[in-house]
Amino acid sequence: MITLNGEGYSWEEGMTVTELLNGLEGDHDYAVIRVNGKYVSKPHFDEYQIPDKAEIYLIPMVVGG
Amino acid sequence: MTEFNLKELKALNYERPEIERGYANQTLYVNIGEPDIAVKPVTEQMKEIFIGGKGFDLWLLWQAVTPSTRWNDPENTVCIASGPMGGTPSYPGSGKSIVAAISPATGSVMDSNVGGYFGPYLKFSGFDALEIQGKSDQDVVVLVDGVDQCIKVFAATGLPEDAYALSETLTDQFADGNPRGISVVSTGQGAVHTVMGCLNFTWFDSKRKRVRYKQAGRGGLGTVFADKGIKAIVARWGSVSLDSNKPADKETLRSVGKAYSKEIVGLDPKQNQMSKVGTTHLVPIMNDFDLLPTHNFKFGQHPHAGLIGKDVYKDIFDPGFDGCWMGCTVACSHGVKDFVPLTGDYAGQKVFVDGPEYETIAGCGSNLGVFDPYFIVEMNFYCDAYGLDTIAVGTGIAFVMECFEMGLINESHTNGLDLNFGNRLGALTLVHQMARGEGFGKIVGQGIRGMKKVFAEAFGADPVVMQDIGMESKGLEFSEYMTKESLAQQGGYGMALKGPQHDEAWLIFLDMVHNYMPSFEEKAEALHWFPNFRTWFSLCGLCKLPWNDIVPADNQEEKEPAKVMKHIRWYAQYFAAVTGRKVAPEDLITMSEAVYNFQRIFNLRLGFGRREHDTIPYRAMGPVTVEEYESRQERYDGQLKEKYKVDIEGRSSEEKVGLLRQFREEQYVKLQDAVYHRRGWSNDGVPTPETAKRLKIDFPEVLEVLEASG
Ligand code: SF4
């Protein structure tokens, strides 16, 4: 089990960020997420494996700067 | 305590007007040469067309100067304004001051949006804007005292040189028991000797019981200030409440402000955590996307970037509330307590440093090949104390370091200084020299455009190479984002009115990461909409950060998520609640468009503002050197083959650098065509008379400029 934006979410061994995002409903365009306080960015979404009990926030950064 | 003397030269007692719906309805004019003080009315036309803030600054500056005015002429005028919403304590980001003058770096109009309490205090004291003109042969301090309803000009002797000590001294002098009621604008000795002087705007941090600072950094506004002989401008005001602006609809203002604040408090901890880490969260993100400038914008990534990112600074920052205006719940203006510099006059002493923000970290850190968080804090500290723009200093020294490594300059030119990338002591030594106008630092202080000339003429350096790697456009140093892979952001920098600063457009993610704007027309639309909407904040006295650095949870469901429309609807309500002027979200763009085009026409009036001025160095478009090309060979080879259909078999890296350059330069020209067309400008980048008419800025003198510009 992990938490996603403060809510419980099911977890599987070896689950990557891409797989997590593909499982979400609706359109989304996340380029960055925060896992246990550290950023993981899109270039690493395919290979980064989410650990169990991770606290994840999806960062909707669209037009900052 | 410093021994100093303030001798009154001129004073004017005035009757403070009631603020009405966000306006004081008058501006203040001070000529420090005469000296002379006058109060001018604000007309309904000014409010309707120019709104306030930067709009008022530009209008006043236009009247004050002529087409031949240069930055150091007495008639050049430092204009500072709040805006109709400036000074609202409940709505996050509502305390900005906007400064404008003719810039020593670009020769044209410069503007800067800055925190601190000055703008709101100026307005509540009775003035929507302040103009300071003339030149004094002695140091002067100007006091705008809204409490005692008087304006005073003092001759000053014995005041401290550096901005920190100076602002503290003047806060003590005028506080009369209420230091929170004082805001000081000042610069430092660096502004005297360079073209990159910044202005420090203060607020008093009641919790920490100290003066804090924000900088109007870009384009040498501090240099103009120092050249005039202005030591400081002080505003004095009493308490601030939701009533201070006498809003048209207080209840709506209260409820929309509350909703916005609540959203920020709820979402910031889940999103970018700016109330804890400021803008340092951008460092690891930019690095991951190959966008963090390192080694003079050669590369966008470095394995040591983690040493200067949010995870480090969150532990270095002094915890506490850090809003640069009352009630800003984003509260991103952090600082470092008990920092002990290793060099300069403060070596070995504990100081408080305001910052660093992302731009300073990238400019004075990664771009110099330095990944030491405390070195960056020291650079930040001395730049502020000397009144130097950290972006211009960072980008400028990065250029010097690359010239040094390329052998374009050597130790015989730098007076023995080793200026290889990564040389921390070399960089700090340069900053101290720049501030004092000594040694090689004196040349560096002239900015990249000035350095290119000296390096070519006096040191025999190759001007063509320097043109490619010197990261300036219009004479202004680039702010700290890599643009090689985002054509839209190349345009965002190149076609920005004042020069390459990202406050007009920051499109890298939308363009490069999300691919929201694949066609030239879509890019042009973005380069019309975003610069205009971002301009609107500076008309109203607002900070842009709360708009899109905290994004509503349901934003993705909006038709155009990039615009964060829910917030724009709130801004329209906010504007109407203060001014009583009913507006729809799309009206905000039209308001800005008038001022945006007026600024372009102002550039034309001063001899700039055409296509030829909207160029950028090739380093901003693509790999200048084989080293850069080969570091991302797969990417560039792929583009040549797939996008441009070139057979690269057997081609050398030099050839491929040349081919890619040809394509990318062509793309930039096509983008310019599309953007000028979308903005209602001629193919040379000149607003058409029809555009001026539609925006109601077709004043006779504007049409004259347009006619003369073809
Ligand atoms: S968001 Fe940050 S910079 Fe903007 S007003 Fe608030 S504290 Fe100041």
C-alpha cells in the first residue's frame, strides 16, 4: 500500500511511475512526482520502481518559472 | 552606530488623499537636481488604459524623456509604482512594486517587479507612483512620510556604503518606534561601478526583528539610481488592513482572498512546498530535464546538482514565515541565518542572507561549474550588499570563465586571476573587484556586451565566437534556463520587450516536455497570451507566483490547463472587487496588451524594438561546439535524420554542428514571423497603427513614432 496525494493506493512489487500513472483515471500530464520527499522526473518514470509504503504527490507543474 | 548626517534640502507638506478603489489618484514627482517636489493628478484615461504599476511607470517615463535621452542623462527618471490591488493584505502576492527607467545595459526601457513593502506604503501615503528625476552632486535621501504627510529631500553624509547596513540605519532613523512601518529602497557601491546595479527593497520582519530584502535586479536600475546620487528612498506608513485600498466590494474581496489563501495553504505542502524551500525546488527538476544551465549554458545537467537543490537548502534556510508582503501564504522568500562569509568586509562575521532563490543558485552556482551551497550563499550576500544583480553577475562570470577556458582571454588580462570553471575564490574575488571598480572586475562589471567589445578590441579575442557564447540579448544577460530544446522559449527570451528575462514567458515545459504547441501558430499564440497575462500582474502591483506555482487540484479538467483558468477567474473578481470595474477574464489580456504594445513602441522611440533587436546568441538555440554536440549526440543526430531528413552518414561532428545550426536558425526566423503576425505587428516587429488604435494607445506622439518606424 502507498499513499497518493494523501489517500491510500494499492501497490505492486516492481511498479514503475509510468505504470502508476497509467492506472490513474482521466487525462493527466504529470512531468514530476514526489516520492518520499524526493522528486522523480519524467525521464526516469519508466525505470523508477516505487517502494512499498511510499508517500507520493503528483506535481502539477505546468507553467512555472 | 554609524555616524551620519541628514541635512534637509527641501520639504513639502501635503494633505494625504483618501484612497479610492485602489487608487490614490495622484503621483509624486521629485527632482533631486533642483531640488523640486510636485504632486501630479492621475487622470481617468491613465487608469483606463495604463491601469497602474508598470503602466503608470511607462506613461510617466514617456513624458519625462525624449528619443535622445540616455540612461545617465538627468532627465532619465526612476519610476516606482504599486498598482490598484497593491497593498491588499489578504490576497496572496499583493505587495509588489514595479520599477522602470532607461537602462544602462540595454539603452532602452527596463522594468522590474519586486517585493518588500515600498510600493504599498507609497500608495497609502498618497501616491500611485513616484518619479525621481535629475542628478545630484551630493548623496541624497528622499523621505515619503505618509504618517506626517510630508516629503523631504536630505543631503546625506556618512551613511554606510553597503545596502544591508544602509537600510538598517535608515529604518532605525525613521521608524519612530514602528520599524514595520518603514520600507527603504537603496543600492550599493557595485551600482556605482557596473551596469548591473540592482535595487534592494526592504520590509521589516517583525518575528526576526530585522530588515529583510528583495531585489529589483534586472537591467541596471540600481546603476541609474546611483548615478543620480540617490542614496536611498524611504517610505513611512502606519497600519494596513483590507480597508486600506477602500475596495469597491469588500465582501467579495474578503471571500475571494480567503479562498485563494486557503487553497495555497492546502496545496503548497502537496505540490512544490515553496513555503519551506522557496524556488529551490526548481534545481533538481531543471537538472532532470537537462534545463539547468551549467558551464555558461553549455549543458543542462550535472551529476552534482543535488548538492545545490531543495534538499540541501531546506536545511540551510532559517525556518519561519517568509512572505515578502503581509499575508502572502506562499511565503517563499527564505533566508539563511548566522551565515559567516569567508571573504570581503564581512569575513568571519555572522550575517543574515536573504536568499538564495533558483536564479541565484543556477547563475552563481551551476553556471559557474560550482556545486557548493555555501559559496552560492556568499555570492548572494555580497551581490545584495553591493547592489549587484545576481543573474547578470552569474551569467557574466560564466561567460568570462568560458572565454578563459577557451584561451580567448588569459591571466595577463585578468591580472593573474585563474578563472576556470569551478574556481570559487576567483569568482568571489571578481565580485569584490566589480563592486570597487577595480582590476579585471571593472571590465566584467560592464556586462557581456561591454566585455565582448573590450575582449575583442583590447585582448584580440575572436568576436564571432564571443557572439555565439555570450549569453546576452539586447544587452541584458539571460536568466537561468536552457532553451536549446524549446523553440518557444527561445522566442520567449528573444522577443521579450526588455531582454532575456523569463518573467514574460516561461514556456519550456509546455513546449518541450508536454509538446502542447507543436506548430508555429500555436507557439505564436502562446507568445502572445503568456507575455500579456504575465504583464498584467505588474500593472496591478501583484506577484505572479501564486497564479501558477500552486495549481488547483482539478486544473487538469479545465479546457486550457496551462492557463490555470480558475485562478484567472479569481483575479478578474479580485480586480473588480477593488476597482469597481467589472471585467471578464479575457479583459485582463486586453488591458495588458495596451501596455505591452506601448512598451514596444517606447523601445522604437528610443531606437530599438525591431526584428534586428530580437536576436539571440546561438548558444541559446543549439550546440555551438563539437563538445556540446557530442555530449548529446544521440539527440542531435536523431533530429538531423528524423526531423530534417539529412543523411548524416560519414559526416564529421563539425559538419553536423553547422547543419543543425542552419535548421535551428531558420526555425527561429519562422517563429518571429508567426509571433509578429499574431501580435498585430509588421514583419519588422513594429506594432501597426491599427493595433495601436484597437488598444486605444493611438496618441498623436505614438502614431508619430509608428509613422517614423515605417
Ligand atoms: S509568492 Fe513569494 S515572492 Fe511572491 S509575494 Fe509571496 S512571498 Fe513574495
